Amino acid sequence: MASSSSLTSCTLHRDMSVPRVIKCHKEFICYQSSLLCKQSVHSTSISVSDGPTYLRFFPTEKALVWEQTRKFLPRNGSRCHALDFENPSSFSVGEKFQLDDVIEAQQFDRKILNAIFEVAHEMEKIEKNSPGSQILKGYLMATLFYEPSTRTRLSFESAMKRLGGEVLTTENAREFSSAAKGETLEDTIRTVEGYSDIIVMRHFESGAAKRAAATANIPIINAGDGPGQHPTQALLDVYTIGREIGKLDGIKVGLVGDLTNGRTVRSLAYLLAKYQDVTIYFVSPDVVKMKDDIKDYLTSKGVEWEESNDLMEVASKCDVVYQTRIQRERFGERIDLYEEARGKYIVDRDVLSVMQKHAVIMHPLPRLDEITVDVDADPRAAYFRQAKNGLYIRMALLKLLLVGW
Amino acid sequence: MASSSSLTSCTLHRDMSVPRVIKCHKEFICYQSSLLCKQSVHSTSISVSDGPTYLRFFPTEKALVWEQTRKFLPRNGSRCHALDFENPSSFSVGEKFQLDDVIEAQQFDRKILNAIFEVAHEMEKIEKNSPGSQILKGYLMATLFYEPSTRTRLSFESAMKRLGGEVLTTENAREFSSAAKGETLEDTIRTVEGYSDIIVMRHFESGAAKRAAATANIPIINAGDGPGQHPTQALLDVYTIGREIGKLDGIKVGLVGDLTNGRTVRSLAYLLAKYQDVTIYFVSPDVVKMKDDIKDYLTSKGVEWEESNDLMEVASKCDVVYQTRIQRERFGERIDLYEEARGKYIVDRDVLSVMQKHAVIMHPLPRLDEITVDVDADPRAAYFRQAKNGLYIRMALLKLLLVGW
Amino acid sequence: MASSSSLTSCTLHRDMSVPRVIKCHKEFICYQSSLLCKQSVHSTSISVSDGPTYLRFFPTEKALVWEQTRKFLPRNGSRCHALDFENPSSFSVGEKFQLDDVIEAQQFDRKILNAIFEVAHEMEKIEKNSPGSQILKGYLMATLFYEPSTRTRLSFESAMKRLGGEVLTTENAREFSSAAKGETLEDTIRTVEGYSDIIVMRHFESGAAKRAAATANIPIINAGDGPGQHPTQALLDVYTIGREIGKLDGIKVGLVGDLTNGRTVRSLAYLLAKYQDVTIYFVSPDVVKMKDDIKDYLTSKGVEWEESNDLMEVASKCDVVYQTRIQRERFGERIDLYEEARGKYIVDRDVLSVMQKHAVIMHPLPRLDEITVDVDADPRAAYFRQAKNGLYIRMALLKLLLVGW
């Protein structure tokens, strides 16, 4: 919960809502009540009074700490959140680190990715009714879904329950009586944070998760906000490559299918750029090619990439063939274009036959027929293991956000 | 669970469904099977056989106790419930008291309100993973919502889980396959009570909660029945005033906004009449003024009240400014009237500037623009704390209904 | 978990998903990866390596065991399921037995029925917070409902929670984002089985449960698949007769109402044929008579049956009067036929008056007016106890499927 764990570990557990230390990078907004006692400290312990105490600690050169007594705290006088994650410094403080929110794939540097993956790997080993299965006992997660996404919701809820935590579910938050009556997202968040310790939010508007995080005093996880971000999918994709191939540096990845609209492949390309000697092949129908922004970004990071029309040739040299679904809804009335694009690059047993023994096929699911069913039985078909890895990644994130490293 | 706790404490926990002692005021109905062994007792201990035993105890002058053996119990031969809560005598028996159902604000006298608030205050102090957080372990609450109200549902479910209890959720009970097929509410209740220990019900029809309570052998909490009652909101409002102002006698409360249709302000006025030296100011557009029934009631109880057009003047002398939303849906096609009413009394920083230092602004939420967002950061903005208090009130009610004082 | 419990008890709990031993009768399909190490064993212990190990054990004369190391397991290379339950041999192995899936009423022989009922009867005795109430602690059940059935869902979820287990709920799996996008049931199952230990599925298509069971590596319970099966209802009906009448051999049962469309009465007739000296009376309007297939089956099994128009006469000699709802949706535009059929055989106090003292009235619920409300208070009205028995049957099945006998 704290950058320096000794600072807050005991005294902050006196109230039901989870105290958090908010770290802000580059910019932050702080509303503070005139009743708050503001102090300048650097890395010292704070003597806290008998009642519950809330701290806001900023590990910047200014190093401010706001101390609030119980009396003042409920007045909601202080909110502080990072508004800009684009180029955060590492979250680590000494050998520890603490996540505050999971908003977008860009917020993670390689060091944090590795730490998350390390925790996720530990999660794979947690046994039923072992002590590890109770580390989130007493914690309550709210799944606030403004659009249905049963797969993602179940994955998060399973993760929470596998760690002994509890869940409040709402799958139709859009019909949230108050939202329907015109309540702002911010007001909804302020209400729901009173009932829970962490909010997993799915929203139809890009940027909604960032707004929620700027409001909430508890951690927010973005489970997808419209055409925007779906960072836990990006994390599980990279984690799966690491688990399946055994390394992330020096790999060759073929991204296949709808590269224009698939936020999954865009995020994946972005994260792979953090590793060394990565080569990416784009294989897509002409109407849904990878956009220039990602290509330029890869080039700027020294990642080799090329476009290809030859799935067989790409498959034969890649470590990972990452297939995606051609999204019909993107084609409007041009069903003809959709049908043409859709049938162009199918992963079937022929593709399998040219792939290397250690290579794998991945897919974010759901799949239609872009991977044929007869591929499933091959050990190189990694997509259901990939889905399962989503569970471990989400367990890891919940642990890191709620109880820290 | 029992008026006299020694009477039932041990033996009654042998079955899964929670035994309850039903106290009836003024009227009651009792169906009893001819197989039941009826006895007249007054305040004596009952020797119970080895098997599970169910008791119905009526603390009236007739003091009947029905004892049922396991053999007879499942035959559902005995149901007994208060049908009239209008003027109940106090629920307390000696120094103890026991709630059976929470149906309407009118069922509570001042003594019971204080007892509930005392328990709610204890609930604020329950820490994660402390013994107090497990007092409802093993209990199962069903949320039977015939219309969605995510905010209220999450608040109840959080309350239950914060106390270690478990939840069965249904947010679309109206589409309950059986309800859609024409099943009566009574039949649904009889089925659901077989699966749970307490039912929290939201219904679209006024009086539905009372019907459910008359059927059920387990406690019912009314989470709003149509234009009727929403007693837990009324309780949390009064609790919040007590917590924020430090007293309930001798206070001045301004009720602002839609006073015709807002069931919240009507219930609040009703409950405030139980306290001494209360003054109430009604500030509302002409089309949504407080109705005469409440005014007459307040007068009959010696509560001072007056109507005012001057929000600034009222705000300057009140302890509580209770703002409400003008409900567009009440205006039908007269959007012009709605727009006029809506903009008339806005709580903004100007209103804040005349308010006393100790005074607070409350709102049942959701709010639109009847309180401007720049008010939120002021410590006197109590509405999000008010929402959080709903959690403590619901925790208290669940405790009182399931395990007693 | 295992046919021979010593075989798997310890080592198999190292992973989150529950290992199962799949027994196949008559036919099975097995996809196996070439990477799998196949062994022939009979009833020997297997030395397992340090990592988690998954076993598939077939208690046929061939007695194959597939052992998979952690490395190979996630590759999903092995799936094996019974596809034909029509005439299974008993599930018992020695004095033990193990259920794998609950797909249709026909899969149970009398021996297994008795075993399930014995466990259900134990479930009735489990007290709140007793050790028995925690036997499924750490287990996670997913309710995957492709059509809403709140009653059935709540019953299963209550059963799971009464045994200390946890639940992932989805009531609108049809709108499962992935299903809506065209994902196959098989892919959905493969994803959801990664998040849970058992899946309770309701589907709109006959045969869906069998398809799910053929895919899943965890147990599937059919909670109704379209016009097909609803085996847990059939089990609770037979269990209720046994509990109410005290025996299943030598009983007389009147099946009343819609015998054409009611899958409940059809399954019940099927299961009753497993008992001795059973007599069945069919009492139904002409338009909804029992079909010949069941009549022929009963005859072939030596069960006496007859059709009657005289409900009073049947009621006077039966042990069980099983009333059902005339389903309006089956009559299309012929409302006149529906109205005629509907009013023909009503169970009311007149029917009660001719029934024997020990006899009972049952109904699968929901009821409309085919049983009048004034019957409810009579101890022979067993239908709400019947609904409650559904809880015990489901608790028993969850126990048997997850931790075995």
C-alpha cells in the first residue's frame, strides 16, 4: 500500500476502505480542504494519532504528505491522481513497487512488466485452500461494467475469488439507475468506492478509465474502455509469449488478421517494442492493414518489422503466430469486402505443418473460423492456455494493487 | 433471534433456515396446521426435543408458542406476520430488542432508531479480517430486485459481505422465469426463502414488501417498493444528520427541490418529527411543493415548519440543507415547467458562502446539476459520506435481523 | 475425484483446475497429442513427478491411463468423454462411485439414485458454520445460463454457497460478448473451464449439455437444455416422493395436467420405472395427453399405467398427485383450447378432501391456478418442500461431482 512499506503498514488498516499511496508523474491535480494539515516530509515515519489516518505520499522532489485525521477524512477534501501516464518513470521505489491503477498498456515499463509476470507465475502455483489462496480475504472488488463482456468479467471475478476476495457484480452499469438518470461517471465512482476496495471497470467511452482513476481513492483497473485500451489483455498476451517461448528478447512474431481495428495487436506491438531484437511481421488483408503510427513507433524503437502477403512463409519462421478475428461490424454494408478479407488468412493444419516445433499459435478469442477447429488438438495451439493466463495476470494485478509487492 | 435470548439461542440453529421469533402488533394472521402442537406459555423455557425445533413466540397478553418438530415443520403449516406496523409499540423487550422485517420508516420509534444508529456506529469501526467482520458468516442474503437499482443493491451486498455473509443476486426478478409465467409474489417468496436466510426486495408496486413479509418465514428488507417506501434511505439520512451535526434534537433542516414526489424528503420529515425542537424549512418550486399530509403531521407533532422562496436565507440558518433532484419523469410533456423548476434552487458556492461552518449539504443521489460540482471539495458537502453511511445502516440492519442485538 | 481414491488424492491438487477421472461407457472419443505419454495400467499407484500431474483413467478392460506432465498438460491435447449415456453400467466401482457429469435423467440407475438421495439426506442436516458447511471451500462454480431461469440458478448458487463454495454468475450468456460474435459453445466452455471447477449450464438447445460435457475437462451439470433434459428436477421429484411417502416401491402416482409438453412428468415417469410395483395414472385434457413413447417404455418395464378422466377418483387412491401447469405458449393462437384445457383439472380443497392422509400434492412450480391457494396450508401440500429439496439434491450433486462420495 505504500512506497515505503514501514510508513503505513499498520495504522492505515483501521478503516474499511483501503488507504492508498498515490504517486503522480509529471502532472497531478490536488484539491485540498483548508482543514487539512499539510506537511513537508521526505522519507520519515509519521507519528499517527490514535484514530485512522490517511496519507497521500508523493515521491517527487517535493515529497508532500497530507495527513488527515478521521474527522476530516470523510469530507473528501483531498484527491490526487496521475493524469498522464505517457512516460512515467518506473514505479519501483528501492526494490519495491506499488501499482495504483491499471489504465493503459503504456504505463508499464519493462521492469514493471517483469515484476507483474513474476507475480503471475507465482499465482499459477497457488493451490486450493493453501495460505496463498486467502491473500485477498476481506477485500471486495466491484465489477462496474457499462457494457457486457462476460468473458473478461468472469476472468476478473475468478481471479478475485481464487485469492479469497469477494465480488460485487454489475454487468449493466449503463442501466445503473443513477447513470440512466444522468449521473456523471465521477459521481458513480465516488459512490461505488464507498462499497468496495477496488473497481474493475469496462466502459464504452475511450478515456473513461482515466477519468475514473482521477476521481477514485481506491484502485481502478481498466477492463476495456471503448476503442481505447484493454491493458490486461495486452499483459496476458506478452506473459503468454514469455511462458510459451521461454523468452521475450530475440523473438519473431507474426501478427495476422485485422490489424487496423484490433486494439489487441496494436497494444501487443507497443509492448513488444520494450524488448530486444524483436521482429514483427504484419500479415493482413489490404483493407485492414496496420496503421502508420505503430509502424513509426516500432521504427523509432529499433524494432524490425515488415509486411507480408505470405502467411505460410511468415509462419515457418515465427515463434508466435498471433491470429485475430476480422470484425464484421467494421465493414458496414460492404459485406463483400468483409467476406474477402475474412477468408484470406486462415490458420489451419497446413499452416501448422510449416511451423517450428517450439512455435505457438495465439488468438485473443473469440474465434470464428480464422483458426480451424482441427488445429485445437495440436500442442502448439496456445489460445486456450492464453485465456487461462489472463486469470493469472489478473490475480497478480489484484494482489499488487490491493496488498502490494 | 429471540425476545428472550435464552429461549432459543442454541437449539434453533440445527437447521439451515434461520428460525425467527415473530412479534405481531395489533393484528396478525396465523395459518396453522392441525398437526401442530399448540401451547400456551408466558415466559418460560421450553424443553426441546433432540431434533430441530421451530418456535413462534408472540409477546402479547395471549403469549402463544407454536412448537414444531422437524417432522411437521416442512409442511409449512404455520405462518405468522405483522400486517400493520402503523403504530407499533416499541420492539424492545426488557433491554433487548429484535427486528423482524424492515418494511417502512413508520415502524421505527425513537428508541429503535437510536439502537439501530448505535449498531451502525459500531459497524463503522469493523476492520478487515477482524472478528466483527465475520458475524454473518454462514448466512445467505437474496437480493430479489424486480426493478434495477444497482446503487441500492451494491450497498446491501457490500454490507452483507463486509460482515462475512454471502449473497444470491437477481437484478431482473421481473423476468424471473416464474414471475413472467404468472407466479404470484407470495409463491416466489416461498421458493426463495428456501434458498436464503434473508430477502432484500425491490419492487415496482407499493405494498409489495408488506405482502412479502406476511408470507415469508425469514426476514424481509424493503429496498424500495414503487412510489411507496424506501426505509433504509430514510434511516441513513437521519443517521447522517446525527453523525454530521452531532445531535438530532434542536436542529434546523432545509428541504429543497422536489418535495411533492421525493419520497426521501417525505420520510425524512416524518422521522425528524420524532425528535425535539426540530424546525423544517421547505424550499421548492411551486409545482412540486410539500403536500399537506406531511405538513399536518408535523403540526400535530409540534414540529415547526415554514415554506420559503429564499434558499440563501434558509441556508444561512440551517444545520442541514437537504437538496433533491427535480424528477423530469414527473412532468410528462411539460418540459417547460420542468426546466423552470429545475433551475430555480441550485446549491452552489454562493449558497455555501452563507452557510454556517458546522452545517452540511446532503443529497440522496444521484444528482444532476442541482448541486454544482465545485461544491464537492468543501468539507460541508456531506452527500458522498451520506451514501457511505448507507453501508453502515444496512450492515446494522442485517446484523439486527439475522443475529439480533 | 478418483475411482480409486488413493490414486489421485494428494498429487492432483497442485493446480487450480480440478483434475478429474473420466470414465467412459460404451463409446468414447479421445484426442491425444503425440507428446502424451501413454501407459497401460490397471489399478496401480502411479509415481508422479514433482510438478502437477493430470490423469485420465478408463476403468474398462483396456484400462488406459494418460499421464501428462505440467509441460504438456496446458496444450489441451487430451479430451475424453462419454458420448453415450443411454445404457450406462453402474457408476460404482467397488463400494465407491464417482459422478463425472449430470446430463440426463437416463444416466442414473437405481443404485446411483439411492446413493445421491443418501447424500442429499445428509445435506439436510448440515448446520450453519458446521464443518460440513465448508466441504466445497475453495471450489468455484460457474453458472452459465443461456436463458434466464432465476429459480434454478438461485437454487444451484445457494447449494454451492451452503457448502462453502464460491460462484461465478452469468445469467445472460446468450449475450456473452463472444457468443454474440459467433463463438461456438465448445470454445466458450474451454474458456470458462479455465476460470472455474464446475459449470452449471442452462441452454436453449437440446443436446447442448452433452456437447459441453464432451468438451470440458471439469464436470458439467445440465440445468435444462431447451425441450430436452432437466435432470436435477427429475431427481428432486423422486427424492421428494421418497421423503414424503417413505418409500418408492409400490407407490401410486397420478400425473396431472400437461403431459405432452411437460418434460418434468416425462422424466419422472421414466425414473419411476426403475422402482417395483409402481402404478401411474395419467390425468390430462385430451389435447395434452402423455405420448406413446413413455407409455410403451413403462409397459416394457412392467409398470402399470392407465389414463383417466376422473381426477377425484385418481386422487382418492394415489400416494402422490403430481400437478403441472398447462403451458399457454404451446397453444399458439388457439387460446380457446388453452382456456378449456387449463380449467379442466384443478387441485382444490375438494380434491384434498378425498385424498388419503399420508398422500401429498406435488408441483414443479411455478403454479398459476391449477392448485388453488387455499390448498397451501394443508400439510399434504408438498410443493414448497419439493422446491426446498431441490437445494439438497443440488448440494449432493455438487459434492459428488467435486469431491466424490
